[in-house]
Amino acid sequence: MKPIHLIGVPLDLGGNRRGVDMGPSALRIAGIGARIGALGRRIVDKGNLHAPMPELHEPRDERKRYIGEIAGVCRELYDSAIASLGEGAVPVVLGGDHSLAAGSVAASAAWCRRASNTPVGLIWVDAHGDMNTPSTSPSGNVHGMPLAALLGHEPAELSGLGAVVPAVTPAHTVLIGVRNLDEIEKVAVRDSHVHVFTMKDVDRQGIAEVVEQAVAIAGRDTGGIHVSFDMDVCDPSIAPGVGTPVKGGLDYREAHLLMEMVADSGRLCALDLVEVNPTLDVRNATAQLGTELALSALGMRIL
């Protein structure tokens, strides 16, 4: 089994609500390192990358707030994640807001291209599409833009980070759990031709069928599957500690089955756990859930 490298990214510049910079600490307090180690996986905690504090910087461009600082963190994460992949490890990135995925996914894309001359498959699990651009975003919050950047769109500071541009292709990209899109973003998601499974699809088809299709799409002719999991995809009743909660999300067993089926595929190359906000949480429940989901993704067995 591949070793696991934990990489903390206390990035708190991409959204409006403060607190996700404490997400990596909350996940560690929930015991994520020791519990992964108990699975028999060799675990190395790489510590936290440096992330600037909003109080010490100006947003500058209101269409893409703090973009320079965010891009700097993503470049550092790119270097750290690709180093871990090169050592034969699975990077597990602890966030931090979802803008960090511009760095982690770009690293997986570059590693797949280098190792097997294949693209990376991406499963983006999120209540939101994250396909806004500076020209369409109503808020200028960059945590709503990383998937657009990974697909080769603006902001250019994020889309050009890695050795493979665009980092991902629509044919190998899957969105699961979407239920809250801006009107303009709905057009962008439809026009992108990525594969989308909304919560309506999950309700109608069942999570097992959805994930089976998602793994087949992301795994077909790719070098591995990167899963970027935003905790707000889960219903707020089980994940209250997120900055942008939306009712009607995945329930406990749906979220676990998704991760268990990813583990069963044997194709996971990297995992992001993002948007854990302890200031909004109840007794660290969201970080506890994130830890449990990581265990499922990394092969914890019921029997």
C-alpha cells in the first residue's frame, strides 16, 4: 500500500467567512494521522504550508480577491504534492478553502502525464460548481473559481500553475452533489461538458449508481483519480462546520459509500478535504466526519 502524506493548507483567503484556516488543525485534532496509521498505512505529516493572513493584505482586484496570495499558496502546494506523488505517496491535502485545489489537482495532472503520459481523472464532490470566473462571480471570492481554472479558464493566475494546461479535461471530470449554482454559473457548467450528477440525480439513481458512473468516467484511460471533497457537499445536519452550508446534501452513509467505492476502484492518487470551518462547527463534528471519510477513501474495511 502506498504511504500517505498529509499536507496542511490553512488558506483562508478565498471566501467571505473566516475560520477555514483552522481546518487542518481541526482534522489533526480529530486524529486523522493516527487513524490512517491504524489502517496499516505508513503516514507522514508534512505539516502546514505557509498561508498569508487576510488582515495583512489587501484584496486588490475585487473581481478576484487576494488572487496573488492565493496563487502563491497554490504554487507551493503544487510543489509539495508533486514531490509526494514522485515519492510514491498519496497526498491528502487538509484545507483550507477550495481554491487550494488549483494547486493540488495541477500536481496530480503533471504527475500522471510524467509517470504514464495519461491525463488525470477528477471527481469534484461539492454543493457548488466552483466554475465562476472573475467576470461572472458576484462576490469575487476565488474559492468559487478553482474548477474553472483547472479547465483552462480564468483566473489565469491559477489556470497556468502547472506543467499541464489545462490541468483537466471535461471528458475525465465529474461533479457530484451539486445543488447551489449562480444563474450565470449554470450556463458555464452546462457549456463546460463536464459530467454532472446533481443531488436530484443522486436521489433518483442512488449514490451507488452515480459513483459507479463517476469512477468509470474519471478512471477511463487516466493515470489515476484525484478526489477533491468539499465538506459542504454533506448535509448541514452532519457537517455544520462549513462556510457555505446548503440543505439537502449527502447523508452520512451516502458520503461514506462514495469514498468506499473510490477505495474499491484502486485508482485514488490524491485526496483534498476542504472547507472545514471550526468556528461554525459543533464539537468538531465536521472534522470528525472528514477524518472518517478519509479513512473510507483509503481503504478502511467494515469486515
